[in-house]
Amino acid sequence: MGNLKRYQMTIAGKKVDPASGEWFETENPYTGKAWAEIPRGNAEDIDRAVKAAKDALPGWRRTIATQRGHLMRKLGDLIAENADSLAATEVRDNGKLIAEMGLQLKYAPQWYYYFGGLADKIEGAVIPIDKPDTFNFTRKEPLGVIGMITPWNSPLMLTAWKLAPALAAGNTVVLKPSEFTSASALEFMDLVKQAGFPDGVVNIVTGYGKEAGEALISHPDVAKIAFTGGSATGKHVYSTAAQSFKKVSLELGGKSPNIVFDDCNVENAVKGVISGIFAATGQTCIAGSRLLVQKSIHNEFVDKLVALAKTAKMGDPMDPDTQVGPVTTPPQYEKILGYMDIAKGEGAEAVLGGGKATRPECGDGWFVEPTIFTGVNNQMRIAQEEVFGPVLSVIPFEDEEEALAIGNDVVYGLAAGVWTESIRRAFIMSQELQAGTVWVNTYRAVSYMSPFGGYKQSGLGRESGQAAIEEYLQTKSVWISMATEVPNPFVMR
């Protein structure tokens, strides 16, 4: 353990050791070996961090909004300057491709630029009230201390989705990243300090969910929890936060349909399906894990899909040419293999992959083969439950009506894809699909300018776009009477 890099948390602007005096190892998914030690924070650390955020709140909310925006843009510049090193840390910690994480870290500053620009454009309204001699207006005010819990698949990108609007709105923050991928967030805190944010505005406590996460969710001085993760954990976050009437935003799981019609550009659709499920090793909430293909082109399309998927290069995620990397965590690795067995037991046929990857280039890491199952119907567990891995279920359909029925017949509603050359069909499908994002003739496109979030059990609230900042504000109504005499005090005015 002495050779491993040891990190510290940041509370009230200072690097601190965990109250427990304990650290835990974080492992490189490609090698399967530990490379760093992460502080094992607990309820005592959370309490210190929340107190620091609470103490910093009055000063931060009184900071001129333009100045808040200036600090956020400076933070964006620092992320851009350090994108390569932060991306390398994330690859080492979560095993995703350097090609993808590098792009993510170069794009993440846009959230700080966008919301930094929005900070001084938060406006209330003057209400043309129906009461004589009365002036009524609204103010938009910050919620207070925000607890943020982020997942292991895109640590700093998904931190930006939450942190940027929260700071722009005048809130202070306690961040609890996934215990599997905390290193980049701990390094990111150095940039927050360097940008000049006041001490306590952003704090970080690392550790396990039951020890640190639970304490953050239940802390009485936290006004809101912003969470990204699995739906089961999301339900627990929601119910726990409800005990103290906290606000929540939840970005949860998905079982997104990627729907291919027979009038599509087949070559583009094949690439789009590959992008939807095998990019990021399928470890994205928006993964197009259900491929719905019109029966008239089903066999031809699957043949082309399998042929292209077979060419995917697996191996070292730090190699820019690698296309499929390892699974991030051992529990997730076992879960994916378990679902492959479930699918086979249900009668699905693995026309590609179907098990662990034993290629020499995969070394000792947690690799599974990109997998395509045919013979799937939408009632199978493999079609209903989120696998969160490179596992695709192919389901045939007859027409638009059946495609919609299958596409919507799931508890999730995060995203959907449609491949068609018909503008009429594009509008109808995007209108009728029960999903927070619908892509037509593309997949996995996101922007800081466009709202993102789920329907049904895929979550609550929206991230990105102007809608996101409203998630971190509350509205106050102010009444000013200009009457020279108070009317009858025994009746409502």
C-alpha cells in the first residue's frame, strides 16, 4: 500500500484526512490492480462538509451574480487546460476509453461557461396583481446546501451537469462521488481552489454509500439531493430525502429502444446501433440496449450489425485505437455475465459474444465480449431490466404501432432512437415515444444547451439547458402595500 498514491478530501477549502483515519484502494479496471488510496469518509466528515457549505452560503449567495459567473468561467478554463491529465486519471479509475474521456473533459468546460453566463440572467417577475394599492413581484433564490452524488461511468462530466447550475444559482455544495471513481473529483477540487472560489462553497467527501452517502441524504441542513445512478438506489434516495422534505433531482436507469425502420439509411443505422450499445462498453444510462428492427430488414440488418461489431478492437483503454474497454467494477462485471446467462436461459440466442473476454489483449482486466442476442421478446428479463453493459437485445416489429407498443412497454423512459428517412414518421415517433430524449438518425448526442432527463422510473428533473438552473432555485413572492389605511383586519385582503 505504501507505493499507492494517497488522496485527501477538501472541506472548507482545506485538504483533510478522513475522520476515520482510514483509506480504501481504488483499482484500475484494465489491470485489476489497485493504484491509489481514497479517503474513507463517514457521517462525521459529511457533517463537517455540510457545516462548511452552510457557513459559506450567506457570502456566496450575496456575491454579485456576474462575479459568480466569472469564477465559473475561470474554472472552465482550468478544466480545459488540465483535460488531458484529468482524462488519464478517469481512464485509470473507470477503464473507459481515453478517446471518449478526453473528449468529455474537453467538452465539460462548456457547462461552466454556459451556466456562468446564465448566472446574472436569473430574473423574477412583476405580477399585475388584482389587489389595489399593492405591488407584487417574485424573486428567484438559491435552495441552500446541495448534496450531490455522482456515478462511476462519467465522473467529472456528470459532476459538471449538477455543479454548474447549482453554483450559478448561488447554492453551496457537498459532493460525494462514487467510491469506485473518486480520484478525478478529488483532483478537480484543486482547480476549484485555483479558480478562486471562496472556501466552503464546494466541498468533497469520498467514501461508501452506507457511510457517507446515507449521511448526506439524511443531513437536516441539506436542502436538496442531486443524484445520478441506478433506479433502485434512486428510490432509496427519494424516500430518505422525503423524510425531511428535501428537493431531489434523480437521473436514473434506462432500457432505451433504438428503433430501425426499413426506410432507413442502413449503414448509418448500423453505426448508430453500435454507438448506442458498445461505446463506453455499454456503461451508460442512455444505452440503446433494445434494438427494435422492422421485420422486412431484420435478417439483413442483424448480419451487417454482427459483421461490424466483430471488428471492434478491445484492449488497453489508454490506447487511442481501442474501441471497447473493460467493465469498471467487479460487481458490475459479474452482473453483466449473470444477465448473459439469464438471457440464454430465457431462450435468447447469442449471435455475437455471450461471455467473458479471454483475448490476450484484455490482460487481467474485467472484460466481457460485446454481445448481441436475437430471439428476444419484450417480456424477457434481458429486455426489461438494465444490464449496464455491452449487451444488445434484438426484437423484431411489424409496423409503427407495434414499434411504439414495444418501445414504451418498459418502466424506464430515459432515451430512444429512431432511424428513418420519413419526416412524417420522425415526428410521430418522437411525439409518441415515452422518453426524455429522442434521437432521430443519431444517438448519444448531448449538449449543455439541451435539457436531459427521464420519464417514468428514469428519474425526476432535468439537467443541462436553461431548465436545469430552475432545479436549483426557489421562488419567493413579495407583496408591498401602498395603501394609506389598513382595511378590515378580520378578513383576508
